[in-house]
Amino acid sequence: MSHSDAYIRGKAMAEATNPGIEDSLAARYDAILPGFSSSMMEVAFGHYYTRDGLDDKTRYLATVAALAALGGQTRPQLQVHIRNALRSGATQREVAEVINQMALYGGFPAMINALNAALEVFEAEGAENG
Amino acid sequence: MSHSDAYIRGKAMAEATNPGIEDSLAARYDAILPGFSSSMMEVAFGHYYTRDGLDDKTRYLATVAALAALGGQTRPQLQVHIRNALRSGATQREVAEVINQMALYGGFPAMINALNAALEVFEAEGAENG
Amino acid sequence: MSHSDAYIRGKAMAEATNPGIEDSLAARYDAILPGFSSSMMEVAFGHYYTRDGLDDKTRYLATVAALAALGGQTRPQLQVHIRNALRSGATQREVAEVINQMALYGGFPAMINALNAALEVFEAEGAENG
Amino acid sequence: MSHSDAYIRGKAMAEATNPGIEDSLAARYDAILPGFSSSMMEVAFGHYYTRDGLDDKTRYLATVAALAALGGQTRPQLQVHIRNALRSGATQREVAEVINQMALYGGFPAMINALNAALEVFEAEGAENG
Amino acid sequence: MSHSDAYIRGKAMAEATNPGIEDSLAARYDAILPGFSSSMMEVAFGHYYTRDGLDDKTRYLATVAALAALGGQTRPQLQVHIRNALRSGATQREVAEVINQMALYGGFPAMINALNAALEVFEAEGAENG
Amino acid sequence: MSHSDAYIRGKAMAEATNPGIEDSLAARYDAILPGFSSSMMEVAFGHYYTRDGLDDKTRYLATVAALAALGGQTRPQLQVHIRNALRSGATQREVAEVINQMALYGGFPAMINALNAALEVFEAEGAENG
């Protein structure tokens, strides 16, 4: 099997930000869902995160907005994308403003929960960089 | 009653983008909810849309992301904020990319429905500008 | 088959507020879902709406709150329960206040959409009573 | 009080899969909500899980689909129904495929969270059966 | 550019059930989102609907379950998948039972709205087949 | 800067039920979101919780209804408002009835999760009052 273009560019992005990701997905999920790990490379990364037409910082902030508005149940993924937004050049303030804005769309409890998730990331990043 | 700072800056922004908005909200809602129209100026505009720390374009794109991910039931509001994003300098492509990205978070039907809502706005704006 | 207590009290309440409801549900749904209409009498009305421990007005206002917060996609049911709340003694103002409060929990678009649904009911009720 | 048909068939199914369930619900909830435990037998089991027209395996897989798509906040109930699906003859692969499919409808974070919940059940069932 | 395996099998399935689908998606969306139509072939069909490990009928019924539970805002997609379920061998009764079951997970208004959507499909299919 | 009427009445209510709340919000959030703590006083309390036209008990029960129907992800806020409802004169039974009713709108898992959250509050309040 030769790899598709989408797989190749998705894999490159995924491994650059998270070395070993395909192997660790494979070890956890492929026995029960054949092809799951390569599918993640091709679909989520190859067809979405690597698209042109939107800068990475805005793409991640839009993702943070959506996950904050959808509510606290996707907290692990929200924290991943807050970190991605920061690493793409967003300031902590911008991340916090995007989350704060979500009070109007996802409600105040969703906003506060997301803000608390962000504070944890800010502290961890600060510790790393300090 | 003197107006609060939040009311004053919210009212200024709201009337600049939508002349007569407070009066038309008042005519429709204040009889049943006393103070509703001025509350909208102070809260939604004064405490959210006029905040510093995030450029308007990103703020509107984040809002488009959230409304797309939350699903088609907020279509009128989604279209208002798509228009706001375009008028703050976002390209149609950027709006479409933000919505497309939401397939991963709000699901494919929500994404397609939001994309269809965006196409209507793009056509109307094109007609206006053409 | 003898009827259960829950069916009997549910049926009585349902027919009192909506004469002929079981027959019209039966005509529409029982061919494809055997027993659907009597099940609605027994379950929704018999096990929920006829319970003791909460006055009808508060029960309906709580239902209006939930449907408003869940968003505009349940508009027909929201309007039914706004009407029920009014007929149980709630004022239009109380209905509107409950909906307005939902801005904090279901977001501003959900609140505005529900308020618009309420205004339609208020006008129809006014016309009936006028 | 004589028991309704729905109570009788619901109680039989509930006790067969979960001996003592009505008593344990009663001990926990009936003081604050009179009749709650028998209501669960009659409603959830008597009016839904014991219906004809759909085999148990498909009914449980449909339930797993819905809970996965609705997101991680119903994790305990999701795990109960994954176990029910397996015990009704679904393979682990079928459960995983149903969950994987939900990426398209509930989004990728909801899918991954549900898949992780399923892996825990698979391990526990494996340990029991091993 | 050569096509990936996922594109080839997804395209085959999509065109078999909906001839001309890629071209009509391209005409509508590719100008604003380059590559959107081929991406749908590769992702939704190639990576999800064509997977092994679950029969088509169960896959579509699970999808109907999820869309019913998520609520009426995805009505067009719900109707597409009800039709797919019927064409994969599900009976109208099985579709209705799956939807009815969702009362417990998505609430009664979502269930009734989905049942109404199903009745429309059943009538249209009946007219076609009659 | 002089304070708005909404800030003054919101602050009074917030501090009466939760002494020191603005300072503790400020310590946690104002560095990353300038003005957040005073904004909470003015918006959530000043523009919503202190409004006329609805008694506190009904307002809190409506909020409990909405948070229960929206699902377990807002558990901390649900517990705050259950406590507020009790302190405004609602009985434990009324709180439980409102939550139970939500089975019809938010689904059975959301209802059970909210009921479990309520039982924790009832026990803690009982211990305090015992």
C-alpha cells in the first residue's frame, strides 16, 4: 500500500508536534479498530489541520472557541488545543479572551470551566518556560 | 440614571454596526422584559464585543466556529457573525476554513449546515458589493 | 388488558388539557410503533406531569427553562409548555424572565430564539382572550 | 395496587440482568422521590427495553451510538450499555466500529472519549472471562 | 496526483448510492474550499462508511440513533440515513424502534421530531415503491 | 470610574450570598482577563440574578432544571444552584421533582447524574443543619 498525499502531510505534521503519535495510537487502538492510527494521520491531520487558507494560530483559537462552547466534557482536547494555540503564537490573553467570549454562546458555566482548564495549561507552560 | 461605561461603549459599537438597534430591541422586547434593550447594549456589546486583547476579526471567527459547532439551530446568529467577520477583514476562504474545521468537533452535519448558511451570506454580500 | 394507575391518571390529565390526544397520537404513530399512544399517556403524563410534590406552574416553568436552554430545535414543544405555564397561572412576565435567565446557561442565541417563540404564544393567547 | 403489564415485564428484565436493582434504586432515591424505583422498572425497562420489533443487540448498539455521540458526560451509562451490547452478542469490534462511526456526528473528541470508555469495559470483561 | 485507497473505495460507494455526488459537491463547495468534494469521498465514505467490521444495516441504524438523539437540527441528514437504513434491509419498524428508544437519551421532543422526519421518509418511499 | 447601577445591585447580592466573591474572582482571573471579576458582578448578578418579575425560588429552580437538562458537565454550578434553591425556600422534594422531570427533556442519564449531584448537596446541607 502506498501512502496518500493526505497521509504523508498529516503524518509529517502530527509527528512534528507529537513524536511517536501514530505508534502510540496504533498500540492502543489498532487491535480493536484496524487502521485507526493511520486513519487519524490521514483524516484529522491530513484533511484538516494541514489545510491552507487559514493561519495556524487562528485555526487553533477557533478550535479552542468551539471546545469551550461545547462544554467541559472535552477538557483533555481543549487543553491540547490551548497549548497548540500558544505554540502558534497566540498570547495567553488571546486564549482567555476567546474563552471569555464563549459565555455568550456556550453559557457561563462552560466558559468558567474552560477558563479553569486554560489556567492549568498556562501554569504548566510557565513552569516549563520558567 | 446615568449610563455605565460598559453601556456607553457597547451602545457606540452596536449603533455603529447596526443603527437603531437599541430602539428596535426596545420596541420588541422591553414591554415584556423591562430594561432588556439597554441590558443588551451593556452586556453583550459593552462587556464582550468591545473588550480589548483580541482583534475583531479573530473574535468574530471564534464566534463563527462556536456557532457552527453548536449546530444549525442558531443559523440567524451564525449569519450575523459571518457578516461581521467579513467586515472585519476575514476572507470568505477564512470563514469557510473555520467552518470546515468544525467537522472534527461539531460533526459533519453541523459543518455542512453552517457552510450552507455561509454560502448564502457570501452571495448576498457579493450582490451588495457587485 | 386492564389499565395501570399511571395510565389512568396520565390519560385523565392529557385528555383534560388536550381532548382527543390519545386517538390522534394513535392515528399517526401506532401503526409503525405499536402501543405508542397509550405509552405516552402512561409515561409522559402518568409518570411525570401528574406527579405530586411540585405545583404545575413551577413544573411548567422549569420545563420552559430547560427547552429554552437546549436551544431552538424544540420550538413546538417549547410553545406548548409556555402555553401550559400561562394556563397554570404564570404571568407572561414570569415566562419571559425564566427565558431571559437562560442566556447565562444556554447562551444568548438560544435565549433570543426562545423569547421570539414566547412572543408568538403571547400574541396568540392575547388574540384568543381579547 | 396491582402492577401494570409494563411494570411486570420491565421488572423481569431488569432483575434478570441486574438482580436487586429495584431495591437498590429504592434505597437510594425513593425517600426523596416517592415511587422512583418502580417508575424506572415500568418506564425505562417496561416501555423501552422490553419492546418488540428490534433485537436486543441492535437496540444496545443504537444506544451506544447515541451516548457516544452525546459526549463523555454520560460515561457510566455508556459503559453499562457497552456491556449489555456485548452480552447480547455484539463483538468488541462491532462496538468499536459503532463508536468510531460517531466521529462524523458527535465529533472526534466525543469518539475518542467513548472509545477509551469501551477499552476499559473490554479489559474488565476479558479479565472476568479469562 | 494519484488517488488513495480510501478515496477509491469511498468514491465507489458514494457514487453507487448517489450518482454524481462528487461533481455536485464540487460545483457547490470547491471554489470556496479547495478539495472539499474529494475530501468528502476520502474521509466520510472512504474512512467511515466503507469500513469492515459492522454490517451496513446496523451502521445506518446506529447513525439514525445518534442523529435522533442529537435533535432535530440535523433533519436533512437524519432523513438521508433513514433512507440508507431502509435500503440496507432495515424495516420501517426497526427504524421507528431505534428512534423511539432515543426518548431515553435525547429526550421526548427530539424523539418525536425524529419520528416525524421518519414518517415523511416512509411515505415518500411508499409512494416510490407503490 | 463610578459604578453602574447594575454593578452596585449585583455586587450587593453576590457578596450577601458569598462574602469575598469579587476579590477571590479577581485574584484568580483578573490578571489574565482584566476586569473579569467586576464584570461578573455587573453581568451575571446585576443583569440577571437581581432582576424583578420572578421570585428567587422559581428562578433557582428554573436554573436547576436547565443545568440538569444540559447534562452532568456543569455539576459544580448545578450544585451551587441547588443550594441556592434550598436557601430560597425550595424543599428537597421540589428540587428532586424538577430534576426528575428533566428525564423527558435531557434524557435519563442526565437526570440520574443530576439527582446524584443533588443527593450530595442534601447530605451536606443536612450535616450542616443537623
